[in-house]
Amino acid sequence: MKNELANSGRSAQGLAPAIMRFCAALFCVLTIVAAAQPASSAGRRVALVVGNAAYETLPKLDNTINDSRAVSDALTKAGFEVYYGANLKRLEFEELIKRYYRGADGAEIALVYYSGHGVQVAGVNYVVPVDAKLSTAYDIELQTLNIDDVFQYLNAHTSAQLIFLDACRTNPFRAQKFWIADKLATVETDQGLAKATYSLGSLIAYSTTPGKVAYDGSGGLSPYTTAFVRRVPIPNQEIREALTQVRRDVIEATDGKQIPWENSSLIDNIYLVRAPAAPSVPPMLRIDVPEDATTPLHLPPPLAQTNSELVVRIEHLPEQGRLLLDGKPLDSARTLTVADLDRLSFDPAGAPRGAIGLMGYSVSDPWRQTTRGMVAIAVGADAGSAAATPPLQKARDKNLDAAGAYLKTLDSASAKPTIGVGAVVAGIAGPLDPQFDANLQAELASAPQIGALRIGDRVLTPGSRFALVDAPKLSFEPKVGSEGRAEKAVLTLVGAPDQTAALTIAPALDACDNEAASPLDLQGVTAGKLPNEIDAAKALDACTRAIDRFPGVARFQYQLGRAQMASGQADAARASFTAAAAHKHMRAIQELGALEQLGVFGAPNLAKADGYFATCAKGGDAYCLYAHGKALFYGQGVAKQTSQGLALMIRSAELGHTFAMNELGFIFTAGRNIAADVERGVRYYEAGAARGDIYSFNNLGLVYLRGTGRPADPARALDYFTKAADGGHPFAPTNLGRMYRDGVGVTADSAAAAKWLETAGQRGDYWGALDRANLFRDEKGKPRDAVETATWLALACSLNVDRGNADPANQAAHQLAALPAADKARALSDLETKLGAEAGKVKASKPDDRLIALSGQLWRRGKPRYDLF
């Protein structure tokens, strides 16, 4: 019996001790690579932070959760979008990484911090989820995550990458061997993690000298993490300077027993946190004062982007008259606080009417940024009576009142920014008073954790200040995965902290993402739907509207192509995929390769298909890693490179791509181009089934039907085949039809067999159509209905193309040729009637060729789901 796609790899989700005083070989690796990559939003900084402690079978850890939370808090305050996870199992870890990849696409800095168990095998570092057992040779590739693969993906999609590994606090691993692609490698039990080196423009920092111990510390954090969260987030500090400070702190905390170090090939300065813009003051301000009385100046406070402490220096005193602070003369230049500016006054004694005194001052922030201002103090009667309220004070009081009233209008404002289209303007109305004071400021007291609040390219964090007149410029870039959540951005009025407003921000997915996002599209924003789950009409409408609103977002073009494929519009889909591919959307490039591979627009062109796959495999797309890896492994359209192809497919499987899992399952169970290892193969099928994959269901059905690697169990086989068929699998119905036909595990039932085999043929399975043609035969092997047999045989012939399940012998063609010409003529007439005028477009003249061509044309009219093969 023909194998019904043990090698068809398709995806259902596209992916889804007491404190140790000494920690054996703890290497905390910080990797920074500055590469020229496109950025979707200037200044976006995204972090993945994971702490694993509660291991199920490996030794538990203590400080890892505390360390990871401290790092998460520090990075959040530094303006990073943080994707945090604690005590993650393998599938949970995989899902978090995929969400992080989606959020990190196009970021300026992508940071990964992991605290937990880690292991080195064959010079490669792996992080260990809490449900990992690592008890058999198969467990590294299915139970851990390769940190080098994480780096490679980030390197292709972000401008700078930082990978921080706080692992191997204790080493629970024996000197055992694990499969790494096609090699059986021994775990390194005495070296901790490998000394990773990635590329030019990188920095790799370790918490301790390799081969030496690191300390957990007596407190809640390790010495290295304590120093990291203290030193690294300091604004305007270059990373190498920060790590020097970290090293000094750790050496001091451990009495010189632990010495962090790093290797660097950086060619640019890298800052985790940039300093805010320098404070600003009016470059020239004129104040009229009366000639007969001391007058408060009420100088406006500097405009600063944060509430950090500013230093004011009086650099030039008026040549006539006296500058007073709280009524006392300032006889020389001196240092003041910002609050002192409001308490300055001018005594005109000795200054003639019409005199103008110049006062110069500077304002500096903690990052040694300075701005200067001048005040021209004009003495004269035009200033009014000394008893009158100074004009500046009147204006300030008036504007504070207006600002408070304006802030109240913002308190009821809300925004629903679309996720994944960049920063979306919040839609706040501007101040109604055209004379609104530009010096009035608002401070962000509390920031939402579901994205970045911005003014232009500047990310606002708690304590950030901005001119209140700029409130209409506020925008919000939602964090990927924030749909369904609503949080407040709380603003206060600088100078009147009792005046507050709380903006509600509730990010939402565009309808196109809801209807047509693809599993494992790491340039998308959500987990997505399988091809068979797409409602074509809804998806077409939603994605057409999305492109109208956001014409520059490539994923909407790609998702429109998916909707068009679901509705059978292959030509339109190709155009949409081409448009998205022009903007380097990886999955769109992969789809173009798939169309060439399947021969949707002519004969399959494997070389052209692999050209597409190789291009997007460089971008780390799981589908392309699988497709290009498979082409290399088998030499399909490209020179055979078995080891490289196998490694790429394993990398794809690590991302949760079940196509790759199924292909690897087939390779190992069947021993294709490599020694057979049935247990390894079945484990890959089971990994795919754990992710709900219909193709893994079908393959496990074959495992239990045949007793391959697991005891034969027809009932379990039937259950797996049924799950696969119900999910739209094109070949599983053939397996069910044969079980009912032959009475395997069920009572023989020819009607049920016919139903399932017809379903398979209608979905495009050659073998289902062939078996349906041969289902009803008499004892001498002759068909009971030769016309029906001819129709199904012709359909089978038209379906015998290389979709992973072809029949090189083309049995259907030989059987069709043997049928009586009269019966085939009647079948041909039936097809011509069904096709109508469309039949005239078919040029084949020979009866059998024409019968096959018309049968294929009628099948294509039914809008087949090429995307399910």
C-alpha cells in the first residue's frame, strides 16, 4: 500500500537547590551586534526576559526568577518593550519566542536575557525549559532551544542584538551524547556554555572567567545581576563603559573571586539608554520692571524631557541694579536650583530709567548637557505700578488654569491603536486657547506596559516631560500581543501635580490580521489561521480594506494573497505575494516558491522554487528553512547537501514548524539519506501532534496502523486519521477509505469507504481517486460501472503530479487505457456537459488525453486548496 504522506510536513500552528554558594561554570553572555538592518520605528528597543527555576526533573534553581524580574524591571524603565516569561515549558518557551520575534521585527535593539539551566553540546549553547528531561540522545533537539539560532534570526531582522545568558548555575548533565543534526555529540560537563563568537561588530560578555565559578550571592540577586541592573541602564553610557563598571562592582562584591570579562569586536558605540534632549530655556527674554520697587522676575522653569535634577548657574549679573534671591543680593555668579528661578527678583536701585541690565544663566542636566539663556531687564515706568501683579506671574497663573482645564478634557480620552502598523497618533485635540503657553509641561506619571508612548521618535517613560501644547502629537505603538488589554497613561501638570489626566489605550488587531494572519509568520502580529480555517469572503474584504488604510504594510498584501488562495484565485494571489515580497516579507517570498514547486502555473520548477526558498531562509523564516533544507537534503532543484539540509530543517522544527517535524520524522523512520532511527522519527511526529498538526496526526496514524516504532493499534490509527481528515488533510481520507474497504480495525463498509475515497479525490489525492475508481469491481476484477470508473481514473491521472505523493508508474493511466472506448466516450460526454463552453478551451484531441484534461479542468473549477498539500 502506498505511503499516504509520511513525508508531508504541514503545520497546524506554524508554528506553539537551596541557594548554591558556588555556581559551577556560570557564563553570562552578553552579545551585541550592530548591523545595518532596516528599522520599522526609530528607537524601538525590545527585550525577551526569561527566568527558569522550577525544573521538573533537573535540579531546581533559586535566584533565577529574582534575577530575571530585576532585569525585566530595569529594561522596562529604560524604555524597552519586554516579553517576560518564568518557569516556561518547551511549548510555552517556543510561543513566547515567536511573540518576541514578531515584536522585535525592525527594532533598533533586540535583547535576550535568560536565567536558568543551559548546556553546551558540540560548541553550541542551548537553554533548557523546565519540562526538559535530557535523558535520551533525542532530547536536545526536541526539548531545548539553540541560542545561536535565536541570534541568527535577530541578526537578520534588527539593527543590534544583545544576548545575555545567565546559565549553568549548577551542571546536572552527565557526559552523555545527544543527536545534533547528523552527529552524535557529547555534552560538555565541565565547561559551562561555549565561548560564542558571532560576527564583526559584536561584544560577548561573561559573568566570570571561563572555567571559574560564579556566585549566587547572599541576597536575592546574583552579584552579576545586581551590578547589571545598577549600571547598564544608566543613560548615555556606552555599553563597554557600563560593563567596566559591572566588572568593578562584581570584583568588589566577591573579594576578587569572580572577574567578569568580555570579547569585543564593536566598531560603533552602543547605548542601552540614550540621554534625553538637553533642557531648553528661552534664548532671550525681556522683562519690564518699575524703577521704584523691587520686582519678582518669575523666570519660567526650563523645559526638560525628564524630572531629573537640573543645575542652574548664574553666569552674568546685570551691570546696574541688583539681582536678589529671596531678597538677598547675589553678589557673584553662583549655582542655583530650578526652583530658585521663581524666587529671583530685581532691585533697580541706582539704575536710571531706561537702563537695560543683562542677566546670563545656564541650565545643565546630569549628563553634562547645557543650554544658556539671557534675560534683558528693562527699567522704566512702562512696567506699571510696583503694587501690580507682575505680568509674567499673571500670564503664568492664567495658563496654569487653562492647562488644568485642558488636562481635564484628556481624562476621558481613549485611543484604540492598530497593532503592527507603527506608531498611531492618539487623536487628542489640541488646546483651545491659541495663546496657550508653550512653556507649560506635562509629565508622564505612569506609562502603559502594552507598548510605547511617543512624541515623534522619542519614547516616553515614567518621569518623561513634554510641552503640553504637543499633546496632540502623542502617538502609541502597541506591543505585539497586547490586543484585548487596556491600560492608562497618567499625565500630571508640571507645577500643579494635583492636575492629572488618565488616557485609556486599548490596542486592537486589524480585521485582516484576525482573518488571514499566517501561523509562524514572524513578521506578522498574531498566531494566525491555517489555510483551511480561513473564511475567504471575510478575509478578502478585511485585507482589501487594510491595504487601503495602510498601503505600506507588506503583511497585509501577503495576507490578501492568503485570502485569495483560500478563494481559489491563484493568479491574484501570486500578484499579492509578489507585491509583499518586494518589501522583503519572508512568507510572501516562500509562497512564491511554493507556487513554483507545486506547478500551479505550469510544470513544477524546483530550481526556481528553491531560489525563493534560499532567499527567505537567510531571513530565518521557518517555512523557508524547511523548504530550502528539504531541497538541499534531497537535491531537489539544487545540488545535494545532506548535512546542511538536515541542519536547516532541525532549525525550522525548533521554531515549532511542523512541516519540518513531519519531514524529519519521515527521514528518520524511513532512513532517507541517513541511517534509520525509528524512535527519533516517531518523536518528531509526536512533537508535531502536540502542536495540533493534522499532518502529524496522519503520520502517527500510519505509525499505529503499521506498528512502526510503536505497537500496532488500528483504533488509535483510525482516531489519528479521523482528526487529520476533519482538519482538511488531503490524504488522510484515503487512509480511512482503505481501512473501511479492508475492514482494518473497523467493520468493512464499502459505502463509508467510497465516501472517504471520494473526499480524498476531491481534495486532490491521486491515490484516493485511483482507489475510488477500483472500489466496486466484480470477482473477475471488472468494474461494475465502467463510466464512473473512467471518470475517477481520469481524475487520478490529472492529479498525478509531484505534490509529495505521486505515482511514478502512473497506474491510473494504464488502467484508463484498458477501458472500452465506448465507456470512455460516455464519460467524456458527461464532462463536456458539466464544463459547457469551458470544454472548448481544452486543446487535447486524443480521447484519453482529452478525458484527463477535462477531468483536471473540472477539478480546478472547484477551487482546490493547493495550500493544503
